[in-house]
Amino acid sequence: MKPSRDICQVALITGASGGLGTVVTQQLLDAGHRVCAIALDWPRPLPQTDSCLTLQADLRDPTAAESAVQAAVKRWGAVDFLVHLVGAYRSGLRLEDTTDEFWDEMLAVNLRTAVNVMRAVIPSMPQQRSGRIMVVGATTTLQPVVTWSAFCSSVAALCEAVRVAAAELRDEGITVNAILPSTIATAFVREKYGEVEAHKWVDPRSIGSLMLWLCSDAGRDVTSALIPFIARQSHPCYHWHGVTDSVP
């Protein structure tokens, strides 16, 4: 027998222990949602409460993704929102010098994790006719950067998956959108690269605020959108610091 549903909505957040994930997770909890927070590891574990379930999973494995989603469904009956924040970036080489291993890593983390968790979570949404799926990519989808062929391609493929899923799910009341930030001013990025350009970077709270709006009734008609988050950083993105010393 499934747990009873009430007015509290359930958000499943991947990459929840990262710089953006910790901010967005707290914003959703503060907004009164129940949160299933998933991460590859938890350096600083969140407390387990009636409103917060934390899980450790490698979402490159489709079985792990399915198990994580089922844990949320078992706990709260369904998943209303998917907030997919898993991603990886490393500076690369020219296309002809980029190794198979590097391509495999970028595609596995930036594309396959999203595909795995979306495949697992979508079946719990159509009966509600009000699901929301949001993924975070990068502005490189709109402005490719030299030596980033694997990263750019993996994020571009992610965005195409978003657009196709949005078309497939539009009659079921499920919206699917991608948020494409430039450099995000997380604590890690600030510590690694300093504060000189930090005022130009994207505030992670701004991304969380947009996600909350997309989850609301006001955001129900926005789907298949690729939403740039450039803040005050020069565009094309990342050009200010050069390619060889790149900010993720």
C-alpha cells in the first residue's frame, strides 16, 4: 500500500552535497517541500528528518538511480520535482587529442546520469499531471569553447534530451527545462579562484529561486526552455580567464 499523499510536495535533488546542491536543497526545505537529497558522497551529511531523506548513489548506474527514486516513492508516495545537479568539468585538449577515456567520463557524468534518473523518475509523475524536471547544464551549450569538445558535447546532448522529453511529456502536465549557468559563485569556486571576479558570477541562490518558481503554479507553462544564467560575466562565457586555467 502506497503512503498517503498530502499537500507537501516531494523534490528529488541529485548532486545535493555540492556547492550548488547544498544551497538549492536548503531553499527547497525552507519553502516547505520534502526533499530526497542524493549525492555520490556526503562530506557533510544532512540530518535525516521527516522532511529530508539523504541517500548515497552513483547515478551513472541505472540500477542505483532506480533504487534512489524508489526510496523516495516508498517514503512519500511519489516524486513531484526532479532537480538534477550532477555534472563534471575538466579542461581538455584539442578534439584530435582528446582521449576516449575523457569522452567517456564527460558523457557518463553529464549525460547518462540525467538519462538514468529521468527514466527512473518519470513513471512516478504522469498520474499527477503536475511534475517538474529541471537539469543544470552550462552556457557552453550556446557558446562552445575551444579544447572543451567533450564537455560541450555532453552538455549539448543533455539539452537535446531535455527538449525531447519536454515534447514527449507536455500532454501529461510535466515540464522539462534546462538551466545553463556560466561560473557559479559557490564556496569552492570562490576559494579556488579568489574574489576578484566573483561579483560577476552567478549567485547559486538565484538558480534556486528560479527552480522554486518553475515548481510553482506560475511556472507550469514553461517547458523545453534552455535558460542562460550569465550574470555579469562577459559572454561568450569563460573568455575572461583564458582556456588553460578554466573555472568550472
